[in-house]
Amino acid sequence: MTDHNEPPVAALLLAAGGGRRLGGRPKALLEHRGRPLVEHAVAVLRSAGCARVHVVLGARADAVRQRAELSGCVLVDNPDWERGMGSSLRAGLDSLAGTGARAALVSLVDQPGIGPEAVARVLAGCRDESSLVSAAYDGVRGHPVLFGAAHWAGVAATATGDRGARSYLKEHEAGIRLVECGDVARPYDIDTAADLRHLE
């Protein structure tokens, strides 16, 4: 294969969560720097170089569509969002069928401390459809995670509940390229009311 271009990577932003521990406030709509969190997350992916961004919506999807500026994104509805992140991951991977994408970079809407630098590093680790690349923070695997297309069926088959791709990644640990991002990003989640202090 003589094509030296980067393989086409689609970003999958998982933004369907209902914010159960936040009193049912959907994470996509939390305010960050004056705009919905989902908008911030899309901007991070775009500035890292992801031209194609698929956003998986679930909780209050209509409100997210109305309030967030998501033009140019492919919006994917996950009717099963209450069953956890695994269902969103499956819906997102399904939405990539036929797009020509050869890898999917999966990021989470509730991690605003992870910016374009970390995303770009993970993207740069992608070689081909067999790539498995993950950001690491002080050596500990975190997000975003990049899955070459060769892994999608396996990820979809094992993505259940809130585990997402965790069991698949555990099985394929030896093949994961870890990219240290602890110097440029902070991998906290916005899960509880106490975490809201991270929002600006």
C-alpha cells in the first residue's frame, strides 16, 4: 500500500448519558464556557483534526438538537441510551458503516479536561484498520480510544451496559498502543454534582 495519507478516521462522540448522578441533567447540555458541553466536545475533536464527527445522542436528544450548534456533525440517535454506554458505542459504530472510515476515535462528552492536543496524539498513533490506540494518563489507559475498523465487530459484540469497550480492550491489551497525554490533559469525568466545579 503506497498511500501515505493518514487513514480516514471518524470521531465518535458519546453524548447520550442522562446524568443520573447529576439529578437527571443530560451531560450533553451541561454548560461549559457559556455553551452546551457537547458543543465544546465537538470543537475539541474538530480542532484536533477530525473532519467527520458522529455524535451519539440519547437523553433529551431533541433539546440537545435545539440548543447545541452541531452543524456538520452526523447526529445518531440511541433509543437504548438508558442501557448504558455500550449501547451508544454500538449505535455509533453502526453509523459508520458505509462511510469509508477505517478507524473510529471514541471520546466522551463529559471529559472537558481532555483537549485537542491529547486527541491529536491518539490520532497520530493510527496506522491502519488494525490499530488500537489509547490515551494514557501517567501510564493508566483512558480516553480517547481509537479502534481500527478491524476491531469494530468485536467491540460491538462485547459492548454491554456501562462497560463500553472495556472488556474488549482488556482482551487485546497486548495490542494497544498507549500514548501518554498526562502532560497536556486531565481525564476527570463530570459524573456528580461535585464534579461540576470543573466546568467554566
